Amino acid sequence: MNSPIESPRSQNRISDKPRFSAILLIYVREMRDQLRDRRTLFTIALLPIMLYPLVGMLLLQIAQFTREHSTTVCLVGTENLVSVPPLLDGEAFSAKYSDEASNLKLLVDGSADLSTEEETRQETERWVREGTFDVVVIFPSGFRDPELRRTSKAAAIQVLYNVASDESLIAHTRITAILSAWRVDWVSESLAAAGIDIRKLEPFQLNAIDLAPEQTRETAFWSKMLPFIMLVWAMTGAFYPAIDLVAGEKERGTLETLLCSPALRSEIVWGKLGAVTSFSMLTALLNAGSMLVTSTLVFKQIDMGGGAIGPPPLAPMLWLLVALVPLSGLFSALALAVAAMARSSKEGQYYLMPLMMITLPLVLLPMLPGMNLTAGTSLIPVTGMFLLVRTLVEGQYTDALLHLPMVFGVTMGCLWLAVTWAKRQFESEAVLFGGQEQWELGMWVRHLWRDRQTVATPVQAYACGAIILVALFFGKLAVTTVPSGLAGLTKMILAPQLGMILMPALLMSLMLTTSVRKSLRIRMPHWITLPMAVLLGITLHPMYLMLAEWITYTYPISEDAMRAMQPFTEQIQNAPWISLIFLMAFIPSVCEELAFRGFIFAGLIRQRGRMRAVIITAIMFGISHGVLQQSIAATFMGLLLGWISLRTGSVLPGMLIHFTINTLTVSLDRIATSGWRGSELFITTSQAGPAYQPLWVVTSIGIAITFLIYFAVLRPRIDESQVDLLDIDPHLPDPVARRPLAQ
């Protein structure tokens, strides 16, 4: 039965190639509708034109207020300044400290009526707390005695200030500078009186010379700030048009009309995506242009950074326009896909806020000190493009050209995934028009048991992954010290594996599905795949070690992290071999595979989600490893294990590969030192540790490719991706048997 909102014509043309004319027509329609919206015009055009001049005017007022603001300081106990270099000249500071004493109102000896030191302390503290004086400086009576001055804290100068008051902090900074300069002069006079040449305390002069190119010095500030501003506004400019073009049309009732038209879903997505991308780029460009003009004028007035921050150079900033196109498209595709799940504009804002929180760290990461464009950072989405633009703006064209292919490849890959996700969202009626009923907790709990299915739903799979990752996060924070002994090591490994990874998957399988075995994908594949999986794991291990070495080279482990992991490494080296294989290979391979390639994979692969299941489970599997280098290696391995699991239709081959690789990893050192006959043909030992012989590395790569070809031509007995949420019959032995395999 056809959906009432999907015409037969569009169903028949679902595999047709998108037409540019239809995409252009939808694009013009969406742009015209958005430009008629006064709120959109205000956000895109008027707000950036008005915002930055107003902010600049405010900065000028603040700078003027800061320059004219004066603070008050009270000196108590000045009668104790006996036989010391002159600090005061009457009722003011000495002329040599006039620069530090600018905008400083001074009251000398405000404690003339105070008799005891206790009264002096109480009264002066009250003055600072109530704001009578911003800072009070007390010279105690013991300050008269040179010996007490040097050795006793009771004779030390006391500076009372209030950290909760900005005026008090400013006054504290100024008076500290005066007292420091006074101390330096005092030391100089004392050394001169003792016949010591003060120049001997400075045996050499330091002359720092900045060799950075002039263009780099001029753009040092703008190369970091301007790309950040543009990316944030590109992200913001994509979110709100995406909400209005999908969720807003749902509220207005015009989305059904558009979907019933002869246009393909892909044409609708491309048209809307073009409109959202246009608004994203316009928002970023107008905000950047307004900020450039305003900042150029304002910085000249207030002399930002002591002249170190000059006006932004316009010509190098043109590189931002090149980077803005793919990044705006990426943000727009993500926003469009997320907005498709919302039933209203208000709900769409709720959905897009987590997306912004996830994306914002990728934009903030390049702002950290020491972040430069390298082979490692160029592989980070958004961050790599940010650093590439900064490198181009600073004129470092050789480095930019070297890393351009990696940055371009990662950006285009992320853009393709985002657009594919958006197209999938628009092709699903459940996403566009599902969830219209009111949600009640009691009814939802009853339906969990009554509407159980043979395998998990995608929502349940995502929930299981989220529970596992959150539990691992807090579990790792709870471990502050590495336990000693085999018992402590066993507890440290079994607790997260059994309690935080396997337990959520088992409980959800028992409570939310009708078959634990099928929901965990425990199926017996063809018998030949099991020994083939073990052999594949053996031949893949040299490449896995090479991958780990490359990751460590690209993202070096800090010395602090190495020291923190040293006790754990020593315990592994001293643990019995059989116990080590059981704890480090068998337990993780069973628990992690049943959770990620079992329960979660079975839920995500439904509704033609093959790629979704492979990629999402690999990412979750990688995140579950706490160290960054391990997470990256585990993600790559998770992609392979997910693909093997997809080809075999079972969790068992991946479990064997996982077990084999972990076993070889923890056993390589012991095999190299065991003296086994023939081991020297495969493994060699050097100062860096055990490694595979080059001949075996080349041979293993060829054998592994042969095994991978075998798994590539393999076909599972059932097509798990054809399971539909509305096509489940709990009385059938296996719901996927109702549908034939895809031809």
C-alpha cells in the first residue's frame, strides 16, 4: 500500500538520476521563501551590520572608562619607614615611581587614631571589605628592625585587597608594581654601599629577535580569531534555516505538498541543502566583513595589544572563502538531517543544540596553544581545515600544500557522509512523519515488553551504546590508582568488561527482545569461516602493529601518560601467560563483540543500515578504549570486524579475529624470548622490543589479502538489513526470513 504522501510517480523514479533543473527550482523556491521572512533577513543581514559597530562602541567606552578610572590606596604605619630608601615624597609616592602610581589616589597614615595593632588590623580589614579603600598597605612596627624585616613574617609588609572587587584587583596590581620597584632600588643601594658593582649581577644581555615573516606577525592574531568567528557563524547560519525548511514546513503543512510533487527525494534534499548552505555562507561572510571593518577602526583607537594587533590583512583572508564552501555544506547537511527528525521549530532547536555542542570542540581545538597543521591534525574533521586556512593566511604555503590532500580528503568524506545521511532521512517516512502521538512513560514501559521484537530496534541499539560509553567514562574516572597483584589486575579488567560492556547488552537483550541468541547475532556461519578468521587474525597482526606505530608517530604519547601507564605495563609483563591471555584476549573479545558487533550491530543494520551498522559500531568500539592512540587503532580494527560480521551474518568470526590479535599482542614479547624453535623466522628482537621479520610482514600481507577476498565474496544466509519495523511477526522463527535476499 502506497503512502498517502508519496506519489506513485516518485516511487517509480526513486532510482532515477537527480535533475539539475528540479534542484534549481527547489533551491529558488526555498531562497525566495526565506528571503521573504523578516526574521531571516534580520539574522542574516541586519544583525551583523548592527552588532559589531555596537560592540565596537562599547569597547571604546570600556577602554575610556578603564583609562580614566582611579583607585584609592591607604598606607598605614608610614612612621615605621625609618632608615630605608625613600618611598614617599610628602603625601605622594616618590617621583621615580610616578609611572606605576598613575591613576592612584593615596592617603598616608590612615591609622593615626588607632592605638593597638589588633585595632589596626580589624579597622583596615573593614575599610577594604566595605570599599572605603581599594587597597590598604600596612607597615608594622617590626619593620623598623632590619633583622626582623628579613626573618619575621610579623614584620612583613601587608597588602590587604578584595578579590571580589575589580577596583581592588587593579589597585593591588599597581601597588605591587610600586613595592617591587622600591625593593629593586633598595637592593641596588645596599649592594653599592657594600662596594659591590651591581653590573656583576647581570653578566650578559638578552636580545630576543623575532624571525617570523612580517606577514605572519601581522596576521598572528587574525589567523586564529577570524576563521573561528567565521566557522561559528557558518554553523549558526546553517541551523536556523534548516529548522525552518523542514520542521517549519511541517508546522505550516507544506512539506507534504512538496513530497507529493514529481521531484525526487534526492532533488528535494539537494535543493534545500543548497539554500541552507547559501544562508550559512552569507551569514559567515557578512559577520566577518562587519567585524573586519569595525575591528580595524576600533583597534586603531584603543591600541589593542600594545600595537601588536594590527588591522586584518584582506588579501590572505580570501583563503577563508575557499574553506567556507565545504564547511558550510558540511554544517548545512548535518543540520538538515537533524532537523528532519523534528516535528516543530521548537523541537528542532532542541535537536540542533547537541549537534552544536559536538561540533564546537572541533572548532575550538585549533585555538589551543601548540596546535599546528601536522599529519595527525590534518585528519581531524573541521580542525584540519581550520589549521589549513590558518597556515595559508600566515603564508606557509609549503606546509599547506603538503597537507592539502589529507585535509581535502577528510573534509570531502565527511561531507559525503553528511549528505548521504540527510538523503536517508528524507527517504524515511518514519523519520519525517513519525512520532506524532503523545508520549507517556507508563504506556511506553508497557509497550517495551508487549512489542518486543526478535532483534533490537535502531533506537535501542543507540541507547545501549550510549549506556556503555557513559558507564565506561565514569568507571575510568573512579579508578585513581592501578591495583597491584594479579587479583587487582583481574578486578580492573573484569569490572568494565563484564559490568559496563557485556551487562547492558545482555540485560537489554533479555528485556527488549524475544530471542537472546538472535539479538546478539550468535549464529553458526559456514564452518570454514571460523579457521579462516583465526588465520586472518594471525596474518593481520603485523599490519595492526604497523598501524599502531604509525598512530603513535602521528599522535605521540605524552611523557605523563607514559609514566601513568608504566605500572599497568609492568603488571602485564609479570602476570602468568595463561591468565594474561584470558584477561586481555578472551574476555575482551567475547564481551566487546557481543555488545558492539552483536546487540548494537543487529539493531543498527535494520532498515538497510549496513553502512550505519559498520561505521557506528566501529566508532563506539574505538571510543570505549580510553587512550587516544588505542581508540584510533580500535576504530580501524572495528571497521574491519564490522565488515567481516556483515559478510558472515554472525558475531563469531569477528570474535575469533579479535581474540587472535589480542593474544598475539600480549604474547609477542614472550614468544620472542621463549626460545621456541622456528620463532626466529617470524619474530626478531631489538632494543625497541620484539618485531616481525620483514619477509614475514610481506608474506602475511599477501595471505591476508587472500583471506579478505574470500570474505568479500561470501554471502550471509540471511539479509539482516531488510528487517522493517512494520514487518515483524514475532511468531516466525526468524523475521528476516519473511523477505528474500536482495538481488
